Amino acid sequence: MTKIKAVVFDMDGVLIEAKDWHYEALNRALNLLGYNISRYDHLVTFDGLPTRKKLEMLTREHGLPVSLHGFLNELKQIYTTEIVHTKCKPIFQHEYALSHLRAAGYRLAVASNSIRPSVELMMQKSNLRAYLDVLVSNQDVKVGKPDPEIYHKAMALLGVGPAETLVVEDNEHGIAAARAAGAHLMIVAGTTDVTLDNIREHIRRAEEHHA
């Protein structure tokens, strides 16, 4: 029987209710230049992609000048940081889940399409950093999700194989990345689904599947 040894979490929409924060911050930056991402496009197309990818898509589809990407990216990160400092707070059920998993001997990681400063800041503000062995951001890989590289990297750093890993994801880009990496998958609708009982149940199912 293959035992699950590690749990790797996506961040936005899984451990942090940050999807709207990224949407607000990017639109605030874009609005200064007369551009906008509609709520529909955000939900259907852009959710879970790195900012640089979103800007490339806006250039392709709406003629956003490439020369503005750097400026918009920096401005978006400034706005995101402001929002995180205001809104990012510990969630008891997440602290409870990660502390118990760690105490039970599981290796824990976050693998996020956000940039490293955002990942570090959100994990500190949510009181989760102390429980995590590894943080992987989109700056630590050549290609972000839906490419599996970010999960391959997290597993390599944790010293585990795909059959020993449970990935917790919420959006299609991350789900595709986890599947392509060969890991077991727990799909959640949002942060409230991330409970210790739910994770334990998925670990049990994954282990039975390989029994």
C-alpha cells in the first residue's frame, strides 16, 4: 500500500480567500490606463493564471501595449500587498488542519501561481508559514500552472513521489497541473472545504486506491 507522505496546497481560493484581491488589484492598475477585466472573464478565463500571463492575454485580445506590462505588474503587486495587509487574517480551521497534519508527520507545501513575495506575505499573515516545509511560487519555475512543473518542483523539494502526494486545488489550471504531475487530487469549491476531516478522508481514499 502506498502511503501519502505529503500534502501540497494551492494558495488562492484554497488557503487564502484571495481570488477577488488579485482581481481588484489588477483592475485597479488597468483602470488607470483605460483597460478592464470583466467579472465574467475573470471567472471563466483569467482565474488562477499568473499576472504576466493575464497581461499577455490582454495584449493579444485587447491591444494592451507590451511596454506597459512591467509597470502594470509592479502596480498590481503594490495594490495586492495593500489588500493583503488589510484583509489577510488567520482562519482557525486552516491552522487547525495544518498543525495536526504536521504533528502527524506529513510534509506540507504551498505551490502557487502568485509571485514569491505574495506567497510569503499571505502565509505569514494567515499564521500558516510555520507549518509549511516548502513554498513554491511562479518565480521558482519556468512555466506556471496549468503546466505541472510547479508540482514536480514541490514534490522534489519535499522528497516525495506523485503516488505519495495529495494536492489540494480549486481551479481548472491548478487541477490540470496536479493531474499532469501524477499526484492524488482533492478538489475544493473554496477555502471552507479545506478542513482536517476532508483532507484525512482524501488521504484515506488515495491510500485505498493504491492498496
